[in-house]
Amino acid sequence: MERAKDLLAGAISDTISNAEVFETNGFEVASFWAQQLDTNLEPDGTQFESLEVSAADVFRVSVEKGRPTLTGGGVGIFHRETGSPMLTAADRNGDGLLDLLTYAVLDESGNAALEVVDYAADGQPDMRIH
């Protein structure tokens, strides 16, 4: 298991560039360029930007732009300890309107107990995963 973690960490570290991290007023701000990986953990030619803002004992917020599935950009809110997605919103086609919304109900340990996906961001859930 440790070897697998080391290989994965190596593959990921080779895909990150222009990383900057700083702390200000109790927040940690990190930004970087990343190469998207395919199913073989090889860069697939897609490069995107990411910005993450976090604070101790508060959830983490992540904003990305540049992925084909997020042509217009997206934002995610993640559990502070487990990193589980709590809420994501995206403009997948770049028209300036949200067209994907997901949220999760987390248990006491911060793991998803229920996930809901609204593909059109129209307020009508399209999928629920228990």
C-alpha cells in the first residue's frame, strides 16, 4: 500500500506547476497549474488552474478553470478533515449559468451518507446515491 501511495504521489507531483501558497488573516491560499491525468495516471494534455482557500476548523473552498467539463468554471466546498465534497457548482458550457449542482449529506465522521446530483441546476434532483 505504501508503494502505491508513493507512486501516486510521484505521478501527481510531476503534474503540478507554478504552485504558490501563503497565509493571510488566518486563511491559507494555494494556487497552481495542473495537468489532468487519464486512467493510467498519465497527463492527457489538458491543463487547468486551481485556487484553494482554507482556514483551520472550517471547510475548504476550491475554484477551477480550464477543464473541458468546466469550460465556464466551477467551485467546490469540501469537508475540512476528510476532504469529501460537500457542494459543487459548475458552468459546464461557459454560458454564464450554473448547469451542474451536487451536494452531499455527510455523517458524523465527514463521509458521504447521501449524494444528490442536479444536472441542469434547475432544483430537481436527477440522481440520489445512498
